[in-house]
Amino acid sequence: MTVSAADYATQWLGRADLRPTRQRLALAELLVGDGQHRHVTAESLFESAKANGAPVSLATVYNTLRAFCEAGLLQEVTVDGSKSYFDTNTHDHPHFFWEDDARLTDAPADQLVITRVPDAPAGCEIASVDVVIRLRRKS
């Protein structure tokens, strides 16, 4: 028996005990309905929602992405101070940022070796280490 995109999205939301509102379900279907991981921006998800007839505002998309992150369903990857991508793969892994077309993809985690990170300042602990490798085409 195959699971429909709506069922998959409902199960995904249920793992985080998030109420499956109409807007959350519509966005969850776009994010994980096909079972594939993806990287989206709020703007690209909003455009996909519009193209699929989902009646959501850009503000709703931003708020929903934040709720998904807080619930542990998405990982936010900040490329620079003003651009965030949202990744459905929440396991620790590095990313490639393709500067020529502002695209984020997974980098091979098995090729990354971090042997040491600086000690955290007194009274702090390291919550995570994000690795974004910026790429551009050779001239």
C-alpha cells in the first residue's frame, strides 16, 4: 500500500505533535509529501504553494516554517545574514551553497572531517556546528 502525499504530511506533522491545520498540511505536502528531502526558502515555498493553489500568505509561510523548525521537523541553514534555507533533513550534515544560482544542496557527510572546534566560552556549550561550503564556477 502506498502512502499518499497528504497522509505522509499528516504523519510528519504528527511526529512533532503539531495540529494539522489546512495551511500546515498544504505546506507539509509540498515539503515532504513525496518522501524526498529538499532545501527551500520561504519565498520558493510560497511560490510552490501559489502554483499548487494553496491559499497561504508569505507571512503564513514564514510563521509555519518557524513552527516546523521549533518542532524539530526542519533545520534552518543560514547562508548569509539575510538568506535562510530550510532543510527537511534534520540530521547533522554539511551543505554546498552554489553562489552562481543561490542554491543549497547536501554535501557528502562522509568526506567531511572536523578534528577540533574551538572551546566554547565560559558558561556556554556548543549547540551545533554548521558547515556551508560556498561554490562558484571557475572562470
